[in-house]
Amino acid sequence: MVSRDGLGNNGKRSESRFNSPRTQYLLLMTFSVVIGLAAAMGAFFFRWLIELFQSTFWNKGHNFLESVTNSPWWLVLLLPCAGGLIAGVIITRWAPEAKGPGVPEVIKAIAVRGGVIRHRITFLKAIVTSLLIGCGASVGREGPIVQIGASLGSSVSRLFKLDKSMLPVCVAAGAAAGISATFNAPLTGTLFAIEILLLDTEISYISHIIVASVTASALSKFFWGDFPTFDAPHFTFNNFEELIIFFILGILAGFVSLTFVAMIRTSENIFDKIPIKDWMKPGLGGLILGLIALKIPGVLGVGYETINLGLTGILPLDLALLLLVAKMVATSLCLGSGMSGGIFAPSLVLGATLGVSVSTGINMLLPDLALTHSQYALVGMGTVVAGTTLAPITAVLTVFELTYSYKIILPMMVGCITSTLVVRLLNGYSIYESKLLRQGVNIIRGHDESVLVNVAVAEVMETDFDTLNSSDSLHKAMEMVLSSPFPHFPVINKEDTLEGILTLRDMRAYFKDPDYLKELPAIVDSLMNRTIVSVPLDSNLKEALMLFERTGVSFLPVTDSQNKVIGIIKSIEAFKMFRKKRQRNRILSLSARD
């Protein structure tokens, strides 16, 4: 019988080539192609569903915005509400993970659950989000596609029983492939997975993510052709003094991003306090959205029509400012009420309207500059995405691959880095990290840090241990010390809750002279240490190791919510677990010397 590390029962390395690092590497590369194909098909299915719902509900014009404008008022008012109610039932009863943007759920699955995503999420996320977007919800399709691709990557890897340590890589590869297929942008998909999803990236993992992303992009080109998502004008940049204006745009984008994140958080807090059933809240959000859309139809849907207006330079200043505020409110309303949908496309809309507002405003003050509105809309798109996601490199490459304009990179880098710095200094968290913090999940970047945070004490604790009662005699305690392999004992009371700790050190004086304590009650209560250092069951390995370091104890009782001891952690075992997890996460970096 061969163990996971390729060693047989005799301790020698097995001759099986299937278990060698080289073979595992090549096997995972093959699965990267499969995952790329599956994620691309998932993206096609999702986009087909969106087009199906939109063409069914809105068929009064050449594009979505025109159809909404020409539709009767009752449809604009009630259709988002109806979609919200249907989605609310599905999310509440069958797929709570489908709620929200999708990206935070993928990060959580990788960081907390080792990449495990339920199989049903692929289908239900596609159905729910496409229905909502088809009904006019002000959300994006990119975040859901990330979750759909990630879910397919998780399902494929588990279906073929790949090693569990490879699961996060497969999830990231599926997410990258989904983005790549959607935007026809393989670099964007790869950087998105590396910069946003994976907490720690081994160099060997990147090639697998690239293969999945390129595979999905190739399939996308086959079905949809080789063209950019947005028909942006040619970008010319020769005046380097203009970088000052792009720097100012980056600062403003940072504040827009902070406001956007705060509004989503506020909306969630408000809807949490509304005393109605959770499944009804998306319907209420849809109803309020419909009321806004009666006056401002542009808030409905993904918002690509607004982006194209900005990129063609025909978006007036008053409409740009109105849509900047209205889209922010509408998206916050949808996500806060519990709908499913992304924030990537709304961020692009906010950026485009912000860029047009800045260029138009400066042209009014300094007409000699003659700033090009479309170029500032383009750079604005990237700066707001960078501010909301705190992923500036992904934002730069996204706009580059969406437009195929390489001259945009320098202004884009100035704006995106500035926007990211503003958000980092004033808040410190991306919109995805903020949503995870709301769920009690604190994502920590850095390889060793994330290993510590993502190992629960339940994985480290021993459940086979000895305890003493506070009323036990010291004679019984002495016998237990002599017969037990443990040098320390949690002491419990009549209610089975933790009362104190008795260690071998506490018993030394009694061993030397049993008459030493004859004047005291000869029970454990008279000797035990009442200064208790314990760790709750819901803690992680980092918190346990910090306790060991701060207190100098050699073991920690693990307690539940009733303060009952359910296990113990030895310091030496905790450090062993840390080393084991760290080494397992680097399995792909092993030398293929077999």
C-alpha cells in the first residue's frame, strides 16, 4: 500500500510513477485544460441565459437601455421586484453561497474550506444571477462567472479524486478561465486569480492557471471571434504633464471606491434590520430599484451601454454625474438586499462616469487643455476597479485587454496605483475582504500567515486526555500522574466546566512529603492553578501559537461555548501541524527526482 507522499509501508519510495511529483504536475496540467474547457462552457451558458431573459422581458429596442426606456412603467417598476423574489427563494432555500458578488465566496472556499464548493452552485448561481440581470438588477456578471468557473474547477477535481492539496489551484484555474472566456482576456483571468483569489502562490501553480485561462480564451475566440469587449477609441498619449490629471483622477477614484464600499455595507446593515423574511428582501430591493429606474433607466442592468456612451465621448456632464451617484445607490441596494451579482461591471460604470466628469469639468475650467473624454472614461474604469478590488495590476491589464490599446498603460498605472493607495491608507480592505470580514473571516496575505489562520484548533487538538475533578483527593491525583502519559490535567467541577489546571509541577511538593499539605484539604482544589489559559474551539492555529508564546504554557485546554473541555493542544503538536500544512501547500515545488 502506498501513502500519499509516495512511500510504501517499508519506508522506501514507491516505484509507482503515478505518485511522482513530475507525474502529478503533468496530470494537473491536463486537468487545467479540462477545467478551462468546462469553465468556458459555463461562461457561455451563463451569458446565453442572460441574453435569453433580457430578450424575453425587454424587447422594445436595439439594446437593453433602449428597451427599458421604451417599456411600460409597470414593467420597469415590477420586473426587478419579481426577479428579486424568485431569486430570494432559491438563494435562501438551496444556495446561500450564491448570495452576493461571488468572488468573496470563492476566496472563502479557498482560504477556509480548502477549495471545496458544492456542486449545485454552478447551476444555481448561473440561474439566479442571469434571472436577476435579465430582470434589470444593477449588478455585474463577472463575479458570478468567477464563482461558476471556480465551482466547476472544484467539482472536476473532486470528481476525478485529485489530491486535496491541488483543490485550491483547480478552483483558481476555473475562476481564471471564467474571466478569460467572458472578456476574451487570458492575462486578466490569470492575474485576477493570482492577485485576488490565491492567498499564496507557488511559482509552479501559475502555469496551471495560465493553461486554463488560455484554453478558455481560445474557446471564446472560436465561438465569439477575436474582438475587444468595448469598442474604445484609439488612445494617444504624448503629454506627460497630463499625468498630474490622471493622478488627481486616481485620488478621486479612491474616494469613489471608499464611498461605494461604505454604501454597500450600510445597505446590508439596513436590510438586516428590516423585520421581514430573508427571501423577501431581494424583492423589496428590486421594488425600490424599479422606483429609481422610472426616473433614471440607466441604473438597470449591467451598465455596458453607459460605458459605451462614455467611451464614445457623447456622455454629457450632468448625466455622467447623475449616473455616477445613481448607479452606486442602485448596486448597493441590490447587493445589500441579498441579490446575486458582481461589482466589477458597476465599478467600470462608476469609473467611466467619473472619468467623463473629471475631463469635462477640467475642460470647462481650462478649455485650452482640450482633454479627450473617452480617454479619461477609459482610465477612470481601471482606477475605480483598482480601488474597489485593491488589485491594481489586474485593473491595468483588464482595461488593456478590453481595448487592445498599449499606450493606455502608463496613465492607467498612475491612476490605479494612486487609487489603491488612497483606499489602503483610509480603509485597508477591498470590497471582497470587507464582505468576508462581515462574515467573521479575516483573510491574511502571506504564505505562513495564511497557513496559521486557516488551520482550526479542531485539527490540532487531541480528544483523548485525562481530567480531574476539583473534589478528587490528592492521592487519586498522584496515582493518575504516575499512570498517565500526560503531565498536565484540566480540572473540572460538578457542572463539567473548566475550573483549573493541575500539573506535575504542582504535585512535586506533595511527592516529596505527603504530610506537607496535611493542614490543607487533601483534594485537588487545594493545589490546582486557578489562572486558566485556554483556547476556544472556534479559534485558529495562529491564535493558539500566540497564546503559547505569550504565556509559556506547554498545553492548552480547548473549550466550547459552555466552557466545557473537549480537547487539549500540546505546543509541540501545534508546531508540527504548522510545518506539515506549510510543506503540503508547497507540494508542487518538490523536485521531480523520481
